[in-house]
Amino acid sequence: MTDLIQRTHSTDADGPIGAGLRLMEQTMQMHVDPDTHGALGMGQKTETEGVQALRHWPDRVLLVSSSLPCPVKGVEISHGQSVLFLHGPGALRFLADYSSADLFAKPVSEAGTLRSRIGRFDLLFWWDDPQNVHIAVSRSYAQSFVDHLRLLASRRSSPVATDRPEDGHFQEQRDQRQSGTDPMPVT
């Protein structure tokens, strides 16, 4: 008799993070299948019977399912990955603003999946609509990534971050320079 290992969440992601976005960790089964890579083009995604196939490597396909147990064969890698779910208006735009790749490039937006980076974090994104984005991140640094997203979201929703060039102090200095009454002129 084998004991089932209870999977626990690797992050404290469960709710609002700011900027109108919610972040949750999902329990999903992830498998790598080296045999199905010929049927799917690089950077492509497909879904069959609740299993999403994502191909971002030349020799393998990542199979993701929320069904337990996963109805596919392959090497199970869920223990090394965390799947986060970012939901809210502008979720994809938020990630695109910080991603090292263009999430709105025509081939990427048509495929609905991309491997990229935000900061130092290697990530895999997939989505069916821009308000609901799944993010696969290495389990070992998932909590650090969640903290990083919270920081980025708090900066975005902060009035200081969005209004900085036009806040009173800077506007006053600009007006003084333009009128020639700047107490400390640049020479």
C-alpha cells in the first residue's frame, strides 16, 4: 500500500495584491511528455478533455490539468512547480509591463502562451482571456515571486507612483523654471 503525499501550497497567495488584481495558487497536475512534441508547434497551446498542452521546448510538451488524478501519461513534475492564477482587469497588461517579452505581439497573443521572465524569475504564462492568466513558476522561488508581484502591484496602484511627475512639488519647480523665478537656476 502506498501513501499519497499531500501537496501543500508553496506560497501565501490567496487574495488581492493591489491594482485591482487577485492572485491565487492553484493545485494542478503537471507532466512532461516527450512523445507528443511533434503534434504541437513551438510556442503553441492546445486543450483536449481538460488537459492543456504547452510546447516551449524542442523535445517535450508540458501537460497541465486541474483534474486529480491527471488523465495523461508522462513524467509528473508538479512537485517542482507552482501554478499561480492572476485574475482581474488588466492582468495580462500588468504582466506585460514587467515581462522581458512582448505578451501582445501577434504570434504570442494568438497562441495564448509564452515563456518569459519578470525580473530574475523564469516563468511560463498561459491564458484564454487577458483577465485570467496562469503562471508556472519554480516551486523553490514561488513565494519570492509572489512577494515581487505584490510589490509591483502596490507601486502601480500607489498615487505617488502614477502621479509623480505632476505632483505639486515637481509642478511648482517646473513652473518656476519656465517663468524664470527659479531660486536655484541652473548655470
